[in-house]
Amino acid sequence: MPMQHVLFEDAARKIIPARKLEGTVAGVYRAGGAHFETEAVDELVLGFEGIAGDLHAGWTRRSGSREPWYKRGTEMRNERQLTLVAPSELALVASAMAIRSVEPEWLGANLSLDGIPHLSMLPSGTLIFFESGATLKVDAQNGPCRDAGRQIALRARIDDPQKGELLFPRVAKRLRGLVAWVERPGTIRRGETAKLRIPEQWIY
């Protein structure tokens, strides 16, 4: 039997079935200005381009350091329309940084989801359904960066801002949340239930 076929058969035996989870929308936030920091609002109105009036709304965006395979500034599809975080993971980051808290707004988060274990580890393709019919599709983990670390250092009044700026990317890896895009428009409100459908998973 060809080696490639053996490998794929072995992988097929390790497929993790799709499953469903539920969580609660702990907070919704919007970046209405030129800075990435967000502010709490009562609801988010979503179109196919993202959050109406948000800094990161748009059908496309410009590539940056996260996309080294493109020349910086190349126009590309905007798969980072929304940033999602979890209160439990932010608490772990705050503890690792020896500060009281890390607030979703400081990171430019748009949505805080409570009750989802290991939110940052949800796989690409996970669907998140809201009561209005709004649906988000997870693109990937959101890698922690120094810009967010700098904002945390500022807001938390860390004595050594540069230390805080450098510490955040180290301690927040795989705890920084997710980026997602709008699959179906609608409205997301604080306090409502979010229903997740996690797709089948396997290692290719």
C-alpha cells in the first residue's frame, strides 16, 4: 500500500467529530475612531463588511506584518472584521503580567464571549450564531502583538511600559482570542446567548 495512502487512512481514524457549544455575550465593543482601542456599546450592527462604523470594517484590508508573503500594504480580503476574546483568558493574561485586569477594550476587542472553554483554541471554520440570526465564522487565532502590549501598559499604569509591551506577546500566546468575519448580517447584543458549531477536526 502506498505510504501516502497509509498516512491518510491513519488520519481518517483520528477525525474529531463536529460538536456544539453555548456561551454568553459578556460584552460588545466598537472602535469608532482612528485608534484600535474599542469602547463598550449595547449592541453591534453587522453587515457583510463588518461592524458599521468600526475601524476594522470593510470588505478588504491592507496586509501587514502578519502576512509576510505579501508586500506590505497589499489589498486583500478582510478576514479580521471582528476580534473576539474570553474573560477567563484575559484573567490569565492579567495574572501573568501581575496586573489587576486586562480589559477587552484595551486590546481592541469587539466581542467578549463567556462560558466557552479555551476560546482561543477554537478551530478555523467554527460558526457562531446569535439570536438575531447574525453569524460569525472564525478565521484564526489572533496573535498578541506589542501594540496591544503598549496599550495595556498604558491603561494598567505599569511602572515600566516597555517591559509591559514586551511581556504581553510572550504571556498572551494562545490566549489572545480570535479573529472572525461576518457570514450573515444581524445584530449582536450584550447578555444574549451565542451558539457555536465546531466543525470536524483532523491533522493534515
